[in-house]
Amino acid sequence: MRTLGLLGGMSWESTIPYYRTINERVRDRLGGLRSAPLLLYSVDFAQIEALQHRGDWDAAGRVLAHAAQALERAGAQALVICTNTMHRVLPQIEPALGMPVLHIADATAERIRAAGFERVGLLGTRFTMEQDFYRGRLQRFGLTPLVPEQAQREIVHRVIYDELCRGQCLPQSRQAYRGIVADLVARGAQAIILGCTEIGLLIDASDSAVPLFDTATIHAEYAADWALAAPEPAQRPLRAL
């Protein structure tokens, strides 16, 4: 297997499921006591969150590029950024690396296209829902993303930062998310992208009339499949006797 470098801690609440999902997929594919070779760099999310809300994406990008380089020096062969929002700074991270970045939106879009959907609702942080770095990536795969109305976007964003990133899953917030999902479905969404890695901690398939695509699970499975797809080592030529 190839070694994955996980760039997590944004928040650590959703980094934990990455570790579990990757190892479960490797175990299920290979059996026995097999598990994935992983390296984890977990950042201090308070620093990243402050930079996000100041709009200082350049500084945030430098922090994550430094962390990604540390993973590469330690032996990682591909980078997994365990968050949707911070793919916003991918243009600063990729040039600093010699290894590929396994993009969360690409993994999600491929799964949705394989399921036959095109018009999808997108839930996430305000940055993910409103900026083009994520929606544009989905559109490259032929998807049409729908986002909630502005007041609803504020609710989705607030719950992520004030509750889910702090390990709180409140019944009233789950009910609010259900209503927002239902509104997206009424507007024509054939499926819903849980475009923040914490949202899957709050709602599941029972909360929606259409399929939910949990980006944290999809991304972790995508990363595990990449690690498992390592080419067989070349055989050494036989020496003449």
C-alpha cells in the first residue's frame, strides 16, 4: 500500500472518522489485521478559523502548505486535506508539493455522477456554499449545485462552527437542517452534498427524502482506494546461472 498523509484538525471532530473509515475499508478489502499506513498532521483549528474569518486566505494557505510539506518529508505519498473549506487554498499547497492531492470535491462528484444525479443541494460553511472554488469544481463534472437561501446559509454556517466543531449535536439544529434540506429538494435537488466534514455527525439518510452524500466518508474511502491501488513492485530480472 501507498502511504497517505492526512492534514486534519479542521476540526478534529471530523478527522477521527477519516482515520476509522480508511482503516475499515483497508481491513474489509484485505482482511485479517490489515490496516492503512497513515501519517497525520493535525493543526490548531483556532488559528485557521481566525484566518478564515479575517479573509486572510494567503496566511492560511502558508500554514497548510508548511504542514503538507512536513507530511511529505515524513514519507507521505499523497495528501488528504480532511476538510472541504480549506481546499480553498489548494493553489498554494499543490505547487509546494511533489505528491498528488486527493481532492474532496472530485471524489464526491465522481460518486454522484456514478449514481446518476446532476442537480444537487450543497450544504457547508459559508465559504464553501458561496465561493467558486468548490461549486466550480463540481460544475467541471457536469453537476449543478444549489445552495440554501442566505438566511439558511447563515444557520448552516453557525451550527458548523458554534456546535459541530465543538462536539455538540443539538436536536433543534438537526431539525433546522432537515428543513433546509427539504427546501433544497423542493427546489429540484436530486441529492444533497454534506459539503462540510462535520455535517455527517448531525444528520443522516433518515433526515432527507433524497440521497445524502457525506463528503468525509466519500473522501476517506477514495483515499483508501488510492492507497490500495499501489502498483505491484517490478520483478527483478532472473540472473543467468
